[in-house]
Amino acid sequence: MKIAKEYKWEMGHRLTFHQGKCKNLHGHTYKMRIELAGEPDNNGMVLDYYKIDNLISPILEELDHGVIVYQNDLELINLLENLNSKHTILKNECTAENITYYILEKLKKTAFPENISGLKIRVYETDNTYAEDAVNL
């Protein structure tokens, strides 16, 4: 059985390597879909959606209305710090793929119930572009 829930947040980023418009600081309305696979428990639930909200809320609080920035983009990091502006530093460029990986890595540290066997994260950067990654738990 699989269950899923979607979330949205606003966030800025830039791609320092990009040869087009994405090299500029810009923002998106990101959408994330979290999908969990597993056997329903005695109540017939894979996992209560309320519990999924509790897992995702700290991540959304970290990212929403902030800027995600590559650790080597020192110019942008300095600017954000000087402005006392909310930001999250990534080890890699802030592509949809790396944002997806970042969220998945955070969630993998969660102690999921034993009935949960899989976790998939899909991050939409626009309405029609997304990156996806999954792990077996």
C-alpha cells in the first residue's frame, strides 16, 4: 500500500554554473510530494497524515520564504547574512535534484514505524518539472 501527501512553500535560489537566466537569484513556489509505502496497521492506516505533517513541518519551516544557497556561493551567503535573511546552505548546487536529495536525507533520519518500507520524495520546481528520489527503509 502507498500513501502520499503534498506540501507547498516559497523559496529562492540560483545556479552559479548556469549559462541562462537561472544564474540569477530567483524564486519558485515549490511543491513536494512525500510517498510512503508499507503495510496498513491494525487501524487500516499506513501512517496517519497528521504524523506526516509533524515530520514535514520542521523542513518547511526551515525552507519556506528563505533562500537555499550552495556552500561555495560565498557572495550570496555574505549578502544573505548581512541582510539577516533566512537561508539554508547546501553542500551542492541548488538544483531540484539536490533539493530533493537534501529533504530525503533529512527524512531518512526519522524513526519510521516498522510497517513503513519505502519513502519517495518528489520536488516540483515548477508546475511541470520535478526531481524524485526514493529509498527502502
